[in-house]
Amino acid sequence: MVKAKVFLVCLMVLLFVISGVGAYHLYAMERAIARGIYADILDDMQDIGYLDPALAEYYTKKMAELGWDVTADVFAGSWPRTMGERARKEQKESVTLTVTVTPSNVAKWLNAFVEGDTAFSFTGSRPSEYFDPGW
């Protein structure tokens, strides 16, 4: 009888450890995907000098396909957001991108444990590479 109890305890511990490792890998993968999307948008934004609405819409749809909550403005805090406010290289202006997305439930719980926040947030600035041809 004791052997059966020990076997069940060991089995439960094994299942718990495997589940924890799997959940952490899911969290790490989702965070890496979010970081990759952030880096791609910031590269494009640096090249054109602003956050193009078509670019923002494309990546918002991509994040929604991953099952992330994108009902709020995930690019709130990003600047410039229109062509009229475009950052120019010759004036040594910078572009700022802020991306905040709410991932899947497992990643949300692990991110709350690791980072203290349920959403993935990335913020950064780079000097604009857009050179105005009329300058």
C-alpha cells in the first residue's frame, strides 16, 4: 500500500514539473514573439519616420490572430503617428514606439509572477532614418 502512495506522489510531482516547464516555454515563446513584433515595427517606423496606420493595422491583426487581446490601442504612447508629424533625420528627431499587449492566460499569469504586470510592454526610441527629399 505504501508503494502505491509513493508512486502516486511521484507521478503527481512529475506531472507538476512537466506542466510547469511547458507553461514556462509557452510564456517565453509568446514573449519572444511580442518582442520580435516590437522590433519589426520599430525598424519600419525608424525607416519611414512615423507609425503608418496601415502598418499598425497589419500588426494588430497579426497579434489578434495569435489570440492576444488587442481591443485597446496597443500603440498608445507611440510618436509620431501621422505623416504630418514625421520625424526627420536632418533635424535629428527620434521615433518612439510603445507596444502593450495582453497575451494568453498562461503567459499572462507567468508574466504577472515574473514581471509584476499581466501585459507585455515594450518601449523604446531610435533616431529617425527618414531623410526629407525636399530639404
